[in-house]
Amino acid sequence: MSFWDTPLYGNTPVRWLTAAGVLVGALVVFRVAAALLVKRLRALARRTRTGLDDLAALLLERTGALFLIVVALWVSTWILALPGRVDRAMRVAAILAVLAQVGVWGAVVISFAIGRYRDRQLATDADAVTTMSAFGFLGKLALWSLLVLVALDNLGFHVKTLLAGLGVGGIAVALALQNILGDLFASLSIVLDKPFVIGDFLVMGEHMGTVERVGIKTTRLRSLSGEQLVFSNTDLLKARIRNYGRMRERRAVFQFGITYDTPPDVAARVPEMVRDMLEKHEQVRVDRAHFKSFGDSALQYEAVYFVSDPDFNLYMDIQQDVNIEMMRRFADEGVEFAFPTRTVLLERSGEEVAGSSRESPDA
């Protein structure tokens, strides 16, 4: 009997070499075909608007090497006559590899769909984007939970008994992870109740920033100075939040004072001057302008107006124009802005001598 006819673990050397050739050939074919397809799909994606070619290329890129090795090894064993136990082990390994790869592909599909939806809807419907992000997490959780149960069933576990045991053990786990679970439910509350969405500008005490991401445990904001602020979802819902993203129009109040030596008829015209200055701006709706009170060193005025666009920069541009126009008009009318003054009474040799001195605002 020649070497090529001598059985080795139940198979001739020819079969072993054939199986090895099939293994190597399958791996080479899989990798080369995947690389070529990815290259063609990426080139096609640049010429089309559909996202299917992008998704197909992404799925091929996320195909794991371990998955290809296990599948190629399983295919190569078809040539061999293996013991029943080894054959079952190879089949189970192949099933587990397929399930793991299906989980990766499913997560990629969910993330891709949510990413495309976010890009389309973020500018017009930020509420829906926040909701879809949470549903994406729940979808991935459900997918992996189902795949784990299928994998356990193929490994010979009694899934029903396992689920019953998990129900009892879940109570202990819930008690141990109550802070994490609290943040999880707080995240769902944010998604469903929508006190804020991605893109809203929030102020919470001394902290402020624009919402960048609503996660399962934390919400992340980008502050005006550039750093990222991270808040626990539970703590965030307990805080008093001022959401400027829901502002439809901006209410502005400003005060100023003029000197006491202003003639009464001129003082009476000041509110109308201010109204005229404000009404020159198309985005402004004037609420009121009044001579408010007699201050310690000035006649106090107060004006209130609304800006139809809540943009802060627009509001500041309008206020700046009004301030400059007030300086010009008041100079033409002979009206002087007041600043803090103090009258000092001096007593000398039983006589009172009155004098006045003007001090800077810091005095």
C-alpha cells in the first residue's frame, strides 16, 4: 500500500490535501471577490444618489476574517469523512460564525439607516432624529438578544429554562445596576417626551451648550467655549433646563437714564424717539417704551421689544444699532445721558455750604 493510499484519521492524504486546497482557495476567492466588489461599489456610489451601493460596500467591508475562515473550513470538511462529534462541532462553529456575522451586518444596516435618516431630517425635524437614535439602539439590542438565544439553542441549552432563570436573576441585576437602568429609562423619557432634541441650546445653572448627542446613559453638549459637557440623563431631567432652541421670538428689555435738567416736553418725547428707532428694523415688534421712574441721579426709561428671529447675534446687531442711533438723536435734541452723581454738604463755622461733585460709576 502506497503513502497516498494510507488512511490518516480516516481519510487518505489526497483527501486531506484536497480539503486544504479547498480551504485556501475559498479564502482567496472570498477575499479577492470582496475587495473587487467593494472597489466597484464605491466607484458606483460616487455616481449615484441611492444608498444601496454604499450599504453593500459597507457590509462587505464589515465581513470579518474569522467568519470567512470558519465558513471556508466548514466547506472544506465536506470532502472529509469525519467522526460524528467532529462534524457536529464544525457545523455548530459555522452556525455561530454566521450568527455573529449576521449580528454585525444587522447592526451596520441599522446604523446606516439611522445615519441616512439623520442627514435628511436633522435640519427640519430634530425630534424625529433623537427618537430614531433611541429606536436604533433598541433595534440592535433586540437583534443581538435574538441571535444569542438562537446560538444558545444550537449549543444545546434549554432556552425556556434559561429565560425563566434570567427572569429571577434579572431582579438582582436590576438592583445592582439601578443607577445605569435609571439613566436608561431617563434616556427613553427624553426620547418620548422630547424636552430637548439634537441642536437645541440649553442652559442649566452655570452650564450651557448645544445638544450634540442623546445617549443611553449620558447626554453630551458642546459649550460656547468649545469643550464638551457630559451630563447623566437622570441628573439632566432633574435639573431646571432653559431650552433656547424652542424660542420662537426673543424678548429684549433695556433701560437708560437721562439727566434731571432735561426739559419736561423733551423728556416726554424720548419714548417716541425710542419707538421710532426700534420700528426701523423689520424683525422688531415694539411692545412699549416708557418714562419709568425718578432714579437717584437720572430720569429712568425702559423699553421692551421682540425680535421675530431668536438668533442671538441678530438681537445684538439690532440693539447695537439702536444704541448708536440713540446717541445721535439725543445729541441732536440736547438730551444728555445721566451717570451717577453725588451731592456733598459741607458744614463750616456753623454755615452749610452746598457743593456738588460728579463721580465715575465705580466710585
